Amino acid sequence: MSRDEAAQLRDALSNALTRTTEYVHTTGTHREDDAYVVARRGADSAGHEKVFESFEACRGVYDELPESFTASDVERSGLTGGRRHMLVWHYAEHPAFDCELASRQPLTVEKTVEGEAVDEEATDDERAADATASANESTTGDHLGVMPADD
């Protein structure tokens, strides 16, 4: 095997072990070293990404957030304003996180329970009425413009 063929094989194996999913505003990359990278879609500098030790570490940050959260709730060591907003978008876009975009100004995401947004102040009767209304609505699958990007 030539040196060029070996390099091509190594690159192919690396790409097979690295998987990136693109969404509207962000991307999520599972790297071969088990790290998970959240990046601003289309950005080409490290200033627009956050590297977690693993996807579970990214999930841990999400689990610590309140039921309704904004970028200011994501304040953590090493996360600048832009990175905090990027991470909020990623949680709203990624299907593994049970939440949905509640507002764009300010950027607000609400965690959901069994597919429904959590409204801690609503009564059980109001929640039941909301669930019935939602079941009767027809949807186009649009998640306030937050859908995985076309490949």
C-alpha cells in the first residue's frame, strides 16, 4: 500500500468515526475521541463552537437548566454570549432534547413533558384543554423554523 493510499484509508476511517448532523442554526458532531462538538452552522472558526467531553456532558448541562431557559441561564465557564445562544439553539433543534423554542426575542426554550411544553402555572384543566386543542390542530411539522437542515 502506498503512502497516499494509507493516508486516504486513514481519512476514510476517521470520517466514518466522526458524524456531523446539521440543523438550521447549529451542527452537532460526534468525534472519534467520544467528544461532542456543538458549532454554529456555517462557521469556520473555533470561536463558534463548544467542545464537550461527550454527548452525555452536553446532556448534563441541559439537565441542569430550568424548565424555561435563555442564554443567560447557560452561563458556564468558557461559554461566551454567542456560544450560550448557540447552545440554546442547539438544544431547541436537536431531537434528543425534549424542548421547544418558545420565543426568539429573547431566545427562550421550554422543556417539554411527553411532547407538550411545561407550563408550571397552568391548572390541570388548562393543560387538558391545551392538549385537546393541540391534538385537533393540523401541523406541517414546522418547529418554529427549527428543523434539521437538508443534506
